[in-house]
Amino acid sequence: MEKKIIKIAIVGPESTGKSTISAALAKHYHTLWVPEYARYYCEGLTEACTLQDELNMYYGQVALEKAMETVIPNNLMICDTTFLTVKIWSDHQLGKTPQLVLDAIKSHKYDFYILLKNDLPWQEDPLRDFKGMGDYFLAIWHQELKAINANYQEVGGQENRLENVIKAIDAYLFSLNL
């Protein structure tokens, strides 16, 4: 019998602490976290991102999640973002999203999403392009999560961000009677 893996997705605008929170959550819940594939992919780009690059990032994220599912030590997997990011960036930067990604969004669901607020100081990073646009992208994230009828909670806090995220996840897990 295949075990049911509960996927918790950590999403939000740039520089909201997704990777830091994901790693800390994996440690807290004694599980693994799926890093953001696009970060590694974009580090190797030498030209502007294309729709093919966005499609490659989609394939990479899905493959990475599937690989991690086979080695997860329990039934909880933390995902540092999702390929819904591909849609958001594609729409913003290229004006459209590959149809394959749009089709997959309808069926590739996560059990619970944590949407991190844009309330941390901006951290410079060569892979970040949208300084000053965090509130704009937070609104886009709300719109996209609502469009797929996602079960999500917006969480913030500078000093107690991790604790707030853990409380939200614990409440979700409790609601499942686990």
C-alpha cells in the first residue's frame, strides 16, 4: 500500500524567507524539503529566460518532487515553492504561460499552502528581479491560489515567522486528525 504524502507548499513573493522557512520546517518535522528547482536552473542561464526555460523549470520541479517522495522519512513533505511560480513569472515576464503548465496546475495539488507575507526586509540576491514589487506579487499569489481553490493561510512576522508557520501547519495537521 502506498503511503499518503501530505505536501505543504511554502510560497510567496521574492525575499520572504521561503527557503529558510522550508529548511527549518523540515528539521522541525523530521522530514525532507524539496528545494526550488528554478533557483538552480536560473544560476546557469546566460541569456534572458524564455518560455522553454520556464517549461524546463516546470519539468525540473515536478521531477525533483517525485524523486523526494521516494525517500521521504515520514508522510510530510515540505516544498520550497511550487511550479505555480512558473505561471506567475511567465505571465509577468513573458506575457503567457506554457499550456502544459496551465493544464498541470489543475491536477498537481498540494494539501496546504503557506503564503508568506511581504513583511521582511529585502535581501539582495543576483537571482531576484522584483525589488519593491513584493506587495504586487503577494496579491498575485492570493489570486492564483484562489483560482485553484487552494487550502492556504497567509503567514508573516519578522521575529516569530517560523513559529507562526508551525502553528498554521500544526492546526492544519490537527484538522486532519493525525
